[in-house]
Amino acid sequence: MPTGALCAIAYAALSAIGGLIGYAQARSQASLVTGLVSAVLLLTGAWLWQAGSAGGAGMAMGVTAALVFIFIRRWMQTRKAMPAAIMIVAGGLAFVGMGLSLFGVI
């Protein structure tokens, strides 16, 4: 399995867990839905990527970039580091890992 697909799977797990925690702590249905939908999109991208589809890489990287952008905006608006900081750092690392994998570096 390509390393980029594994990065997408790891970020999908973090997204799903974050959505579940957001729901458990604040009863935020928006956190639950967006966390799970993001995870499904990332897992679909990873599955397509490991199947050899270039579209899977683009999907996984696009969802990751969108989530990082969303969490940067959220952090700037709320000034609360959690959960934004974790999702930004993990998303940045996942995106770099996906990019390096896409170009055959790792």
C-alpha cells in the first residue's frame, strides 16, 4: 500500500475520532457529521489510491488541504488551540507524506 494512502487513513481516523469527541463533549452534531464525512472521503481517496487511481491521491490530498484550511480559519476566529492545532499539524504532515509518496520519494 502506498505511504500516501496510509497517511490518508491515519488522518481519516483522527478526523473521525475528533468528530466523535466533539459530539461527546459538546453534543455538536456538526462536529460528528463533518468528522465522519471527512473520514469517509479520506478513506475513499486512500482506497482509490491503493487501487492505482491518480484520482484517489487528488481526492485525499484535496480533502486534507480543505480540512487544514478550515481549521486554520477556525483557530484564527476562536483563538482556541484545541482541536485546531492537532488537525492543522497532523493535516500538514499527512499532506507532505501524501505528496512525497505521490512523487515516489517515500
